[in-house]
Amino acid sequence: MRRIFTSIAPTIITGIAGFITLISFLPGMGNLRVPTVGIAAIVAAVAIVMGLFHLLYVHVQRIRRGGMNAAYSIVLIAAALVTLAVLIIGRISGDQRFASLIIFDGVIVSTQSALGALVAVFLALAAFRMVQRRRSVGAVFFLVSALVVLITQVPLPGDNGVASFLAGVRTLFDAITTGGMRGLLIGVALGTLATAFRVLFFIDRPQSE
């Protein structure tokens, strides 16, 4: 009985939902997409709330046990409570942009900008360590690529020859990167299609015991 509710029934429901979603993309069947998206939004919202409560429960238990990681749990719970308070204040005040300005513009965008600026430095350090431990053609190519990316991202004032040269090198690497990204996206699309067909034909069981 437990296997029916934990494995078989969720797999059947997932396959049926996949078939309905697939049929909704056929001509004249677009009306099926609206309730499907609504159901998916409700399920996603419930899953997020359950995941949040489970996350808080796990970290509260970690704080009760104590130890070195308890401080990280306290910071995480405090951040979750502050985020929830900001959302509630924005909802009460009626300002829909209040939460986005504080959370996204003030925290997420700044953090992403800082991490993005450090990516090239991390790549260069990783390349140096790779060359020290294992000297090969691939390691040298990775080091040169990281250094080129790091140098070409340096903003130079004025319109001089060095800036024009770096802009040309940056354009060349952008073209190479775009080709690589397209290849990755094609691979992701093929993997998604393969996974979708396995779910539709009840081969894969993402909800298992």
C-alpha cells in the first residue's frame, strides 16, 4: 500500500500531467494550458512553503544540538525571517516594488556583481594550480584563456589603441563563447527531451521511495 502512494501513483500523475501539457501545445488546444499552469503554480507554491518550513526545522535542530555549524544556522534563520518581514511589510504598505528594491536590487544584484567580478580571478588561480600539478596542453590552454578573459574585462579610459585591441579580442572570445553556449543549450534541450519521454512513458520514476 505504501508503495502505491509513494511511487506508483505519483509516477502515473506525473505522466498524465506531462501528456496534458504536451497536448496543450497542439493547435486549438491552448485552453488546456491555463488550468495546467494554475495547478503547477499552486503545487510549486505549496512545495516552496513546505521546503521553507523543513529548512527552518532542520536548522533549529542543528542550533539545539550546538556545535561549530550552529552559527551558520542562526544566520540563515535570521535572513529568512528578515526576508519574510520585508515581504509582509511590502504587502501591507501596498508598494509592490518595496521588497524587490530591498531584496533584489540591494542584496541579490550586489552579490551577483561581486561574484561575477571574482569569477575571472578564480579561473586564473585554478588554472595556475592546474598547471603546477599537471602540465598538459589542456591546462596551458585553460590558463591562457583565463588570463585573456581577465585582461580583456579590464575597463580602460579613453579611446586608444590598447582599448580597441582588447575590444577586438573580447569580440572574438564572445563569438567563441556564444558557439560553446549554443552547444551546451542544444545538449540541455536533448537531455530534457530524453527525460521528458522517459517520464511520459513511465520509464523514469522521479518520485521514488
